[in-house]
Amino acid sequence: MAYVVLRDGEDGEALVKRFQSIIQRAGIMRELRDRRFFRSKGEQTRIDKARAIRRARRRRRRV
């Protein structure tokens, strides 16, 4: 479970922004979107491979 603790002098907007970044880094939103509909194991494997290929292409383009 992700949570944030209010710091001294921190306003609500900064707190929400920090919480959103923690959620993003933890991958909770992606998992939530992935679990919205059932996917078979084979289908999930194909999707994961496609993601890995896209990541590798992006890395190659940057370098």
C-alpha cells in the first residue's frame, strides 16, 4: 500500500503530487489498467514481449 506523510509546511497540492509520483513509480496504475479485463497467460506473455521490444527500441534510439 502506498502512502505519504504530510511534511511540515507542505501544502495539499505538493502532497498529492508526491503521492501520484509514488503511485507511478510503484506501477500501481499500470497494474490496475492491466487487471481491468481478464487476459490469458499467453496473451499477457505476448503483451509483455511487445513492451520489452518497444523499451529496447527506445533505448537504442537514445544512445
